[in-house]
Amino acid sequence: MHPFESLVVREGAVGIHWFGQSTFGLKDAPGTIVQVDPYYPHDRPAERFIHARPPLHEAALHTDFVLLTHDHGDHTCTESLARIAAAYPAVQIVGPAESIQRVRSAGIAAATTTVAAGDAAQLGTMTAHAVYAKPPEGLPSDDIAPPDVTHLGYVVEASGVRVYISGDPVNTFAEHEALLAPIRGLAPDIGLLTNHPSEGEFPFFAGSAKMAAALGLKAAVPAHYACFVDRNYDPQEWAAALVAVEPIIIPYNQSTVYLPG
């Protein structure tokens, strides 16, 4: 049994496991386990990957649901999804249209549900509310072209806690009320935030901090690092940019229990 399965989570709290990159596990008090963007490729050349071994053997962690944010290889990884579905045939996979089409085209034998921004999906005892991470029309005012695929984030209700999963947000996310308002309206407590200090696709540290504050988050967890050699950063530098938001830095491939307040 994976340690995350035995993690004790009481009502009013949520268990969070970070596997590196933007791969997370969520566990609520009743014991439902959701994986977000599971990414565990076995071919890991040293020039590309920081860690020589994947953080999870898929069969080791019972998984009830998988939540996908967008159809990029490190977020919709059919190699990992196929092994999860083989180990847990009852798993259900939820995501945007392109991700679900890729899952089906790969012949993965799992129940699938397509969601769009504004939809809510029931994940057993959890509920996932889909929101945009990148607007489908792009941001012409910021010289940002439309994304190649649908980019979603989610606010997941789990044991009375609301967890915001950013997916890969557009760089200037914090400047656009049309993106912020639907998330703020769902009143998330904690955010799992993709950012980077210099790569322009995602918010920089200052932009991530502004985003966290604008959403009214109580706490935030950095994501999208500790996987690729050329896409790594120091989470302490990200934490230093936050204002009035508690930084929670989960060690690589470890769990925490988050209790608001």
C-alpha cells in the first residue's frame, strides 16, 4: 500500500501528495483518491529528467479518479494512464475534450468524462469545478496567441476544503478579472500553482503571488518543477514573493494534510 492511502484525513481537511511537476494526489476524509495529471514515464534520459526513477509505480496507489488539465504530454500521459487503468479498472478519467480524445484513441479501457469551463464533475465524494487556465481566444491585448489545446484548471471540493488546481495558467492571468472571477467565486482555500521565474508561458513569481492574492487564497503550493532539468526553480524564491498567503512547499514525492486556518 502506498503511504498516501494510509494518510489520515479528517473532515475539514484534505490530503495532498506532490509527485513532482504538476502531478498531485488528493485524498478526502471518506478516502476517495484523485490523481491530477499523472506523469510517470519510464524512459528518463539524464539530460532531460532530474530523477532517474519515476516517483510512482502506478499499481502501488489505489486511484478512484484522474483529473486532466490539458492535452500536453506531461499532463495527459497515456503511458501512465494506461498503467493506472490496468491496475484499477474502475478508475474514471475526467478532462477537456482533447485529453479525453487522446485517452480514447490510445485504447485505454477506462470510463471517461469530457468537461469544459463552467462544468462540474462528481468525483465520488469530491466535486471538481472546471475553470479556464488559458482563455481559448488568447489575450490579444497581451500579445498572447490562442492556445493549441483547451487549458483548464479546477476547484475541487474535498471534505469541506476547496483546492484550486491552476493547470498551466497564462502568464498574465493575474491581470484579467474575467479569468480570476469564476475561480474567486468558488472560494478556494489553497492553490496548487504552476509558475516559473523566467519562462514566459506561465506566471513569473511576482505574477503567481499576485494571482494567489487576487483569488483570496489562504495558502499556496508551487508546482511545475523538480522534474525536467531545464524547467526547474527554487521554490523558496517563489515563496518569498507571496504576500498574505501562506506558502506550503511539499517535499518531492511527499504528502501533507492541509487544514484551513
